[in-house]
Amino acid sequence: MQKLTAIIPVGNEIHNIEAVIDSVRFANEIIVVDSFTNDGTYEKAKSLGVTVLQREFKYAADQKNWAIPQAKYDWVLLVDADERVTPELQAEIIDLLKNPKADIVAYWIGRMNHFMGKRVHFSGWRNDKVIRFFKRDSCKYEDKFVHEEIIANGPVSKLKNKLYHNTYTTLDAYIEKLNKYATWQAKDYDKKTGTLTPYHFVIKPFWGFFKHYIVQSGFRDGVVGLTIGYLQGYVVFMRYVKLWLLRKNRK
């Protein structure tokens, strides 16, 4: 059986750290990468008998690309603090480590998303997937501030089972997170966006809402779906407001 390193990047995740570590206990090595948190996450992780490294956080892709080479073993499972490896997913990963497919260097993993206390079945989150199980020396994250994804140097397959994912703590905290993402997105979009027009401030935010709530059946998720649709429109609007501010050298 090939050995596995689990990597968990964290930033003020005291409410998640014990559960996410417990969900990857089957790994041969567990590395928590702490971004100098101040809520006790570092101390709690140290007490749980795993390797804890600290590094200043710039943006997610940068942090993860630094963390991956720290892995002792060839296969890496990267799990965010708000995710959990289910028993079914664990069994599937162990089976692949026992019987690895020769050419595959990475695997997509679907996510069961939860928001405001409810499992989200539609709203554009239905087919959410991420590459999180991969070979250390064959994969790295693309250099983006947000929505970064693995670039794999070889064939990629998909696992049958999914990660449990619950990014929600409170609505206020989620909106604060979206505002942070909008700031990072503005930097990404500055390189590929021309002159800002009403199209960016009106049409694109409206389409963000319409796509998630109507096209992707968010209305079937009730109030949760309506909230997701509204927030998707909001974050698009804020992206371009922050891009406008960036170009004006304002905050």
C-alpha cells in the first residue's frame, strides 16, 4: 500500500480543526499549515499530535503550493478546514493506494455542499468538484488569488464518493468572506478586463443572480437558494467596484 500525506491549510479555524484532523487520521502523515492564527488553532493542532507548520498567508494558491512539497509521501490529500473526508471516501482512497492506477496523477472529488444549515442540491453547487487527491511531484496550483485549481502534469480521473463541505458559520461571516474574495478577484480581473462600463456593474451581477437562481434551479433550494443567488450577484458587483477602486488607487 502506498503511503499518504494529508495537508490541511488553516487560518483561525478553531471551530473546525479537531473534526477535520479526525477525518484524515487514516493518512500516514498529517500536516497542518497555519497562517499565524490568533484564535487557538495552532495550539489545538499541536495538541492533536500532527505536524504543524506556520507560514504567513498571502493567498490560497501561494500557501498551498508552498505546502505541497513539504509532504513526505508521494500521494497527497489536501483538505480545507471546512471539509470532511467521509468514511466512504476514505475507503475509496485507501483502495486506490493499495491498487494505484499506473498513469493517473490526480483525482477530482465532488463536494456535498451545505449552507445555512441545509444541504444545497442546486444553485450551481450541484456538480461542484475539486482536485484534492494527487501526486506531490506532478501537480501544483495555478497562480490565482481566488478559485485556484490544480494543474496536473498527467491524466486525471474522478472519485465516486464526495467530500462533506460546510463553509457556513454565520451569514455575516460569509459576507465578510465574499468581500475578501472580491478584493482578490479584482486583482485577477485587472489583467483581463478592459474599460469598466454599466455592463460590469449591472448586467454581470444580474446574470450572476439569474444564473444561480433560475438557470441552475436555485429556486428549488428555497430561501437558501435565493440567498445564494443574491450573494452571487453581490460578489460580482463588489468585484468590479473593488477593481474600479484598485485602478483609482483607492480603498
